[in-house]
Amino acid sequence: MTNAKILVVEDEAIVSKDLQYRLQKFGYTVSAIASSGEEAINKAIETSPDLVLMDIRLKGAMDGIEAAQEIYKRLDIPVVYLTAYADEKTLERAKITEPFGYILKPFKERELQTNIEIALTKHGLERQLKANKKWLDALLKSIGDGVIASNLQELITFMNPVAENLTGWKQEEACGRNLSEIFNIANTETHNSIESPIIQVLQDGTIVGLPAETILIAKNGAKIPIDDSAAPIKDDKDNVTGTVLVFRDITERKRAIEARQKQIEQEQLVLQWEEINQLKNDFLNLVSHELRSPLNNLKMMIQMIQISPDTESSHRYLELMETECDRELELINDLLDLQQLEISSYPVIKPDMLFLQQWLPWVIQPFQIRIKEHQQTLQINLPSNLPPLFSDGTSLERIIVELLNNACKYTPAGGEIILSVRYDSSEVPAKTIITTNNSAEIPATELPRIFEKFYRFPNADIWNQGGSGLGLPIVQKLVEQLQGNIQVESANGLTTFTLTLTDLI
């Protein structure tokens, strides 16, 4: 270290001058020369040298060892002893002061320079190490997590204040004890002891975390919910030399999570009540309109039969009554079917091989008369090479019937209904895609609610069509049971339902 300032402490003037000459020759600066211990201390305070060359035997009440000890304690300046005395007693006294060198007279120039350079380098490293240690201590004391370090024998070597507060152990009483004694952890629910994570860290040399539900049992018996991780401490050769455990009190976090969970549950409960109330209102509206209307019609027709002597009129009223009864029965059956589909966790599915080229024309045959009555046309498109579909025929028939019913209801006179089937083998599993198109457009704002229970278009009466709002919810539930999906699009005066199915396994 060139340009280093060196304080020479030597009570022989000739020797001190010689040292000054040699040091300047090496490129050092001699900050001062002292001949006694007291003077050495004062000169050191005054000039702040980088190193002190100290003769052990000095004139006066204070010798070199005592002076060196005081200088190092006050100023943290390294001291190199330069003396002619090498007896055991002197060496033992000198070692206590932790000198940075001990050179016996007579010495060689190279030996003197080497010892000075080593002392200056060593002191610089020690000073940096102390600064790093202070920085690390300050960091570990200031962080909000508890930190405990241990050696290979699982004995504690360090605890920060947070760890002291959480465990109830002070660092001075915990150091040297086994970590499991201080860091006593257990399961939150059972209170059964949990193995210390550092055991696995020492075995595997990897970072290990605690189970989710863990409590720390403090010295006073307090139980604190924590989470943590343990990591290995390794040297520059990647050898594990100890472990560091970082943990934190999560009491407030758990309270916040529990409070949020309760809030979510309450919000869900409110939503459920709102949904129940909405369903109740929808059902009451249904009952008041769809159930009461046929009953009122029945009552009126009974009265007409009672006052009308005309046999032909009575017969006509009986036919109308039968129609209203069928309407009432259909509505009740839909309600029961939908209820059964919603509560059934294990639906009864009876898969069968369906040859759609023959099966679909059979399903739509009953609609031909109705189509003609409504002055509509029904077109079916079936490819000739369509493979059989392994699915439940009863459920699929109900789906097709409901979709065609809706198409017939809302397609105006002169409109066209198209039923198409195609087979897509490019995906795994292969898909059978059934689409229905009809010449009626559903407003875009209504599409998201089209499969809701009891939902009817606000302007459904424009088409002079009633309906319970149960057909499409039943379709959706049946499609789910068949492990398929259904989508609806509506634009440019055309509504398309697309049903995608795969073979049931």
C-alpha cells in the first residue's frame, strides 16, 4: 500500500531515524516519531496513521504493548511489533493485543516491507469485514422477519430481535442450544410436533418450507401461527456449513384472510338470496300467467258449456279444454323434468348407436304438419358418409324437439328452418355438430340470458307466443349430461343454435 502513513514508536534515536529512512525508501510517509507510550498514543490521535511500528520496550511507565493495546482500542489502527525481545512471556503479552506482525531485530528490509504490506492488507480486509458485519447486523435487526442461524450440529449461532420476541428466547441464552428446543413448532389443528425443516436442509442442501398450518410454541407457551423457509449456508466450495431459518408471524394475515372469507361468504349468501328471490318471482310470474291463464280458460269454457245447449259448441269447448289441460300438463312436466336434471348428480344415461341419417328424419316427422300449418319450410341436410353417434337417444331427441319447437314458434310465416349435421374428424375426440337455423333474430342484449330458467323475451308477445322459459334450460342441462356444449348466435335476421357432441365413453 504505497503512500501509507506510518507512526514509528522507538526510544532509540538512531534506530528511529534508520526506520524513517527505510520507510521513505519504500514509498511510505512517516507521519510522526514517538519515543514513549504516552507520546505514541497522542501522536496516533493527532496524525491518524495507517499503521504503527511499535518497539515493545519503551522508556516511561507505559511499554509498547500497553500503548499498542490502547491505540488499537481507541483508533482501530494496526500495530506491528519491531523488537529485539522474543522471550515467551513477552510473546504471550504481545499476542493478547492481537498484533498484525512481530518482527525481531535485526531485520532485513524485505522482511520489514513484506510485514507492513501484509498488515495493511489484513487490516483493510478486517475493516471491510467489520463494516459488512455491522451492515448485516443492522439489516437483520431491522427486517420484520425472525432470523435464526445454526451450525452443522443444529446449534444456534445467531438470533435477531424479531426471533427473540417470537420465540421468547434471548440470543445470549439461546446460542449453543439445539434449534429444535428454541424453534418448537407444531400442527395448528392437532398440535402434534413437526420436524424441524433444518434437518432436511442439512440432508439435501436445498431450501425447505414449512407446512401451511404451522404454529410456533413460544417459551411462555404462546401459540403463534407462522410460515417460514430454511436455507443452507454454504462456503465458497459449495459445502454446507450451517442453516438460516427465516419465519414470520402470520396472525394478522390469517385474520385478514378469515375476515375476507367471511365477507365473501356473506356476499355469496346475499347473492344466493337474491337469486332465490328472483327465481321465486319468476316462478310466481309463471304461475300467475302460464298456469292461471289455462285455468281461467277452462273455467270460462265450463261456464259456456253449462249455459249453452248446443251440442256442437259443447264439443268444441271440450276440445279447447283438452288443449288447455295438455298445455298445463306440459308446463308441469317441464318443471319436474328441469328440477330432476338440476338435482341429479348421477343422471341415467343409456348410450346407444344412433344412425343419424335414419334417426333424425324420424324425429322431425311430427313437425311436418305443424310446419305446413305455419306456412314454414323445414330443410334437413345430412351428409351421406355420416358415421354413427354413440349417445343417449332419449336425451338427444328431447334436445332436437325443444330446438325445433322454438324455431317453429318464432319463425314467421314463409320463413325457413334448417337442420344440418356435419362430422369433424380433425379433432380428438371427433365431433358431431348439429345446427338449427331459423328466420328470426334474437336481440343481442337478450342472448346472454337465453338459457336462464323462466326467462322469456320482453317482446315475446310480438310473435304471439307464450312459453314457460323452461325449454332452453332443459336443453342446456341435457347437453351437459351428454358431455357436449351448445352455443347460440343471432344476426341478420337469422338465429343459429350449434350443438357439439362426442361419443359417450
